[in-house]
Amino acid sequence: MRAITTTLIDSSPLTVRELARAVGAEDQWVLRLVEVEILHVDAPDQPPERWHFRSADLQRALAARRLERDFGANLDTAALILDLQTELRRLRAVLGAHHIA
Amino acid sequence: MDFKDYYSALGVARDAGDDDIRKAYRKLARKYHPDVSKEADAETKMRDINEAKDVLSDKEKRAAYDQLADRVARGGSPDGGFNPPPGWDEGFEFRRGPAQGPSDHADFSEFFSSIFGNAARGGGGAGGQRAPYREKGEDHHAAIEISLEDALHGAERQISLQAQEIDAQGRPHLVHRTLDVKIPAGVRPGQFIRLSGQGLPGHGGEAAGDLYLEVRIAPHKLYRIEGHDLYMTLPITPTEAALGAQVTVPTPAGGHVDVTVPKGARNGMKLRLKERGLPGKTPGHLYLLLEIALPPADTDAARAAYEQLAKAAPFNPRQHLGA
């Protein structure tokens, strides 16, 4: 068996290029995700070469890619759907914590 | 393994056009999306329709699948099981156009994997037979389910993947490989572990792609995970709830800790054990949800004690109902 380098992407975050490759997209597509606020970067004033992305960003980028591909959603619509989905899951967690759901 | 009828999964005819497939998929995806569906088997259904759409909306995969379905229909199968016949996919290429997005097939079925390869599939007959070019290999995705204990303490786990590779005669075949994966301590559900160079091989001497493993944590008998926090139901007696008590509880990291149940504790009250949840830069907390458990009145002494309590502390819990 070969030894493999494993890294948690939250301790070694992805660049724009790496995130784009991970979702099968172009760099430009990742920049659009930041523009429509599907992804949030720590320092939006810095050039994109200095941006970094973690697991939650990869999750959202993959979800946006699926909405775009499977439903023909544009990225503004995908942003709204993802925000609603996040809120839904947060509320469900609150209900779950109180044994309501 | 059962043969999967992708056309009936989407409820479309064999000669359905791209538009019909898209419409059928969207309708079913809204019905079975796990975030909105009330159906009991929504997750399985969603997986099936995702898989069916992945194959039927890709010309190459659909042609290969149709040919395979014809062969199965002609030959049948004695035990109702299914194994792809050798060499069934000669002459077909499976590659991903830019519009098809990530190869996120982590959840697809064994049937899908057996004909189109799994997370680390080798891209079918594509690369090697076309004009040489230089490009880094594609990244791939798969999921790994670990126990809460593995997430807390870290672990080394072996995962098995199937890859479709091309042999010397140019024929595709499945290759199984096993990878040793190091799970870092404190990993949380939804995080990704990156395995450098374990995606598709590169072309023209370029590096191989990477494999991303999404971490899932199996349900635990005691703890429920919410983000960084853990929740556990802590049963207490009515006496402990009324008078307050010190009770011993197990902690996720192993070991035990003494917890003070406050006097007059109510059912559903939450006690927080600071930073006893999932470890990390911002450690999560462990929440104990109090649940008052009644001692059974199954002996004369216990019944007498209940009656005595009713006399000593008259109490009408239905007062607010006006009863």
C-alpha cells in the first residue's frame, strides 16, 4: 500500500484554482461565487490569488454547481436557495435540540 | 446486484429526449429532495434519480447503458442478479465535459460503480487514445463514514475504491485499490480530507488530480452532533430534579465527569459542559438535555411513597387549564 499525504482542507485551505479544479469549473466561476456571495472571503480587498477556501466553501461550491447543472439555476438564484437551505437546517437543528422535530 | 432501470426511475420512455429527462428529473428532485420531502425513503429515491439523470443526460453513458440494457433483456439473468458482461462497453468513452460539473458520485449505487467506475474511476477509454496533451488529472470526490470516537481521537482507516483502467489491449477493466487514510483528530462532519495525487492521472507528464473525501459521522448511541456541539439526553429522577444533585456522566473523550443538576430542574432543561464537544480551534460544547424519568410504582413501598408525596406536596399540574 502506498503512503498517501492526507490533509484536512480546513488546516490547509484551497486557493481559487484548487477550489475550481475540485468542482470541475474554471477559476472565473469561483470569482462569480464570491461576487454573488455564495462564498465569503476573509479579505475581499486582497487579490484573488490570496483568497482561501475551507470545507464549508467547498460544500457550498459543490451545491451551487449542482443547482446550476441540474436545475439550470443562475448563480443569484442558487445563492438564495443555499441561504434558505442553511436557514432551514439551522432551524431544524434548533427543533431537534428541543426534541420537537 | 440488481439491474437498475434508469428510465423507470425517472418515469420516462426509452426514446425520451433531453428535455423530457430534464423535466422529469426536476419534478422528482423537488418531490424527493431530503430538505423538503416528507417521504420516508426520500434519500434513497433522490440517489436513484440523481444516478438515473447522470447516465441518461450524458449521450455516451446513455448509449452504453442502452446497449447493456438490450443485452440484459435478450439474455436475461438466471438468478435475477446482474453482472456486467465482459467487454460490454467496448467502443464507448466516458469523459466529463465542462458543463457536467464535479464527479460527485460518492453516493451512487454498486450497479452504477460496476459499469461506470467509482470515485476514482479512470475515465474509461478517453485519455490514452486521443491526441497527446498536457493537463493535470481531474479531481475526484468520495465520502468516508467514521465513528464519533474516530473523529474525536483521530484514526487510520483503509478505504477501498474501484478504478476503471485501460489494459494493454485498450480494453477497460475495473481495478480495486486500497488506500490508507489518516483521519485527523477533531474532524467534523462535512469537512473534506484531501488526498494529493489520488484523483485521475495527469496527461503529458502533468500531476495526477486529487481525491477529496467528505467526512460523515455515523449515528452514535449517546451523542448527537450539531456543528461543533454534542447533545446527550441525561435521565434524572424526580428527586434529583426537585432537590438538585451531583450526577456522574460519561464524556465523549472517554472518562467521566460530575455534573450538578440544579434544584428545581425541569424536563428539557439544557446543561452546558464548556468545550467538551468536538475539539478544534473553537471547541464545541457538550449539552446535556435533562429528561425526568419516573421510578416505577411496582412495589407496595413505592406506591406508598408516591401516595405520601401526593399528601405532603399537593400539586395540580393542570391548574393553568382551569381544571
